[in-house]
Amino acid sequence: MSTNNTKQAAWVAIGSLCSFGFSIVSSMILSRYFNKADYGTYKQVMYVYNTLLTIFTLGLPKAFSYFLPRVELGQSKSLIRKITILFFLLGGVFSLILFVFAPQIAIFLKNPDLTKALRVFAIVPFLMLPTMGLDGILATFKQTKFLAFYNILTNVFKLLCVALPVMIWDLGYIEALLGFVAASFVSFVLALYLKYYPVRKQANDKCLVSYKEIFKFSIPLLTASIWGIIISSADQFFISRYFGKEIFADFSNGSMELPFVGMIVGACATVLSPVFSRMSHEKVDPKKEIYPLWMSVFEKTAKLIYPLVIYCLIFADVVMVVLYGQKYEISSNYFRIKLITNFFTLIAYGPLIINIGKVKYYSNVHMITAIIVVGLELLSVKTIHSPYAISWISMLCQVGKIFAMLFLVSKFFGVKLYKLIPIKLIVQILIPSIAILLFERWLLLDVFQLGSLLVLFVSIALYAALYFCYSLIVKMDYASLLKPLLSKK
């Protein structure tokens, strides 16, 4: 990845890191101040919102990074306005449906408390949908430092409105949801300003991209997104419906991908999507121009992510206790299962597949995976009846989907599948990391029997020191990751 692209990705990652930090702090507070039933209800509201959000965005957020690099600069303002108007309409419909059908959703998830909670929350989609696509706009115009600013400011306000009042005044989950509404209004106002900021001085020429073209691009993505949300939310649905809100609370805290993975991979995807769109439009040689970029991003991502994934896998129980309290130690079981997926999610294949016009294949893989996931998880509920079995099924199907996508990428580049993966580098990272961390776990927990918080700090510090020494010995060159960020160019 070029120096400029690396800088842009770094800004996106910084914003995501701060977003993750405030989100974790908020979850830590709510987990401790709510009982499991109330916390489970709060998380179910977020589950319903995030599940329906994918459907109501119609695949439109990606339209910004697809069309903006392809239109004249003078038409950019008109294009942004055109897509944003669609988001206003979709957000209004989403909010109305959430308010009207709250009782039915509560019955479906077997939690009567959801009716009031969803109606309090219902205005949020109208406020948040128009904020969608901000990352694609700012990445296209290489102004992602404003995206970092947006994420930091909005998440600080969310923490102030949602979590801190609960901690200070001992409020309930309804008040926390009202705080979320207030924070969403701030996000709404700031996002609308930043969407037009990069093109504020440009002409306001009529956009030649029609709504028909926009929907022709986005509707296949909507189909893929619907299947994708079924894949990602099936385990949440089955555990929520068949195992109760207390177990759902355990599951919600533990069944998350390592946030640093999403942060780094998402940052790369945000920056590379308009790059892939431009390259595809200019019809460059994929093996000569795009493949080296793919491998460079993959190798840099592996260096950053694998050491973190291995640490969290081995110290999962310690991480959960420190974050959410002793009563959520059981969440580490879900956390370990979910972490396995992170070994295979190092590269953002979506932007490449979409921008080379293989949206139908992308959608079909999601469809087949969704059908398999739902079928196997339903069978599991009727036979094994274990929430852990559902998590295992979800993880294995996610990995299968990833390899199906990589198969298409390998054909596009004209290389063998294994050549998409820096296997030697991965082995070089995994084996010493596992050895170091297993020794640390035995030493700190079995020999010295330290408390969770002390184990967390000591183990991280010791691991960082030992791994850094090892990287110098084998010349893994982590310094090269920092050079583009320090460059003045």
C-alpha cells in the first residue's frame, strides 16, 4: 500500500480504535450496573437495530466509494445529495416500522420488555441512516482524518449520554436508550456537515448518475447484505429466542470478533475500495497492479493482527473478567470460538470483488452460506440444544464463506489459492507467540496465582517485550509499518 493510502488507513484505524475504546468502556459500565436481564434487553435492542439496518441501507453506503471516483468533480456534491436523500426516506420508513411493530418483535424474541425499549429507540434509524457512507466519501477525497475526528467526538458524546448517567445516577436501560437517541442526534448533525465538507468549494453540476444506475449497483449488494445479516445474526436469534436473555447477555459480551481486527481490516477496506474502483475502471492488469497491493496489505495486516488474536485466545477468560466482571467469565467460551474466525478475516476481499463486477457471485456465496447456517443451527437447537454448538456452527460457516470468496480472488489474479496467503510469515508469527503465551499463562495463573487485572497488565507487557525481541532476531521488520506514517509526504 502506498504511503498516502497507509496514512489514510491509519486515520480510519485511529477513529475505529477510539470508537472501540468508548464502546468497551460503555459495555463495561452497563454490564456492571445492569442485572443480566436488563443488560440482555439492552443488547437485544441493538441486535434488532443492527440486523434491520443492513436491510434498510439497501447496499447504498458502498455507492459513494464506487461512483465518486468515476464522476466529474463538479458532480460530486449532487451525487452525495442524491444518495443522502434516499437515506432520509429509508430511515423514516425504518423508524416507523420499528415503532409500529415493536410488540410483534418482542413476542418473536420472547421478551415483553422489548416493546417499550424499541419504541423509545425508534427515532434512531431516521437520525443514523443519513450518516451512512461518510467513510466512503472522506476516503475518496483522502480526508479520513475528519473521519477519525467524527468517530472520536460522537463516541465521547455517546459515552456521556449512555453510560455515565447510568453509573452516576443508577438509571435503567430505558434511560440508557434515551441517551443513545441524544447521541444519535449529534452524530446526525455532524455527519451531514462532514459529508459535504470535501466538496464545499466545488461546482454544483447536475449528477449524470441516475437513480436507476445507483440501484443497479446497490440492489445486488442489498441481496448479499440480507444474506450476510442472516449469517451474522442467526446465532444471536437462536440464542436469544431459545436460551433466554440472561444467556444472551453472556453470549453478547463474548461473541465478538476482536475489535482490533475489524478496526484494521475495515480501515484498509475503506481506503482501498475507491482505489479498486478506479483501477477496475481504468482496466489495469490485475496480476501486475492489484495482486502486489493485495499481498502487501495482507502481510502488514497479519503482522499487526495475529499476535493480538493469539494473546486474546489464550487469555480470553482474563480479558472477559477484566472487561465485564467475574459474572461474565463464562463469556470467554464464546469469545474463544469467535476468535478463530479472526485467523481468516485478515483481508478485505469485499471491495475487490464488488469493484471487479462479481457482485452476483458475492451474493450467491452469502445466500448458500446463510441457508447452511440457519439449517444447521435450527437442527442444533432441536438436537444438541447448546448455545456453544450454535457458536461453533456460525464460526465454521463463516470460515467456509471466506474460502469461497478467496477462490474467486485467486482466479481473478490467476494464481493458486495458497499464494494469496503469506503462509511462511503466518507460521513465523504463530508458533513463537503460542509458546510465549502458554508459558506466561502457566507462570502467572498457576504458579503466582495473580488476580485478573494484574495478569492482564503483566502478561501484555511481558509478551510485548519478548515478542519484540523475537521480531528483531528473525528480522520481521515492524519498523516498515511506521515509516509511511512518519513520512511528511
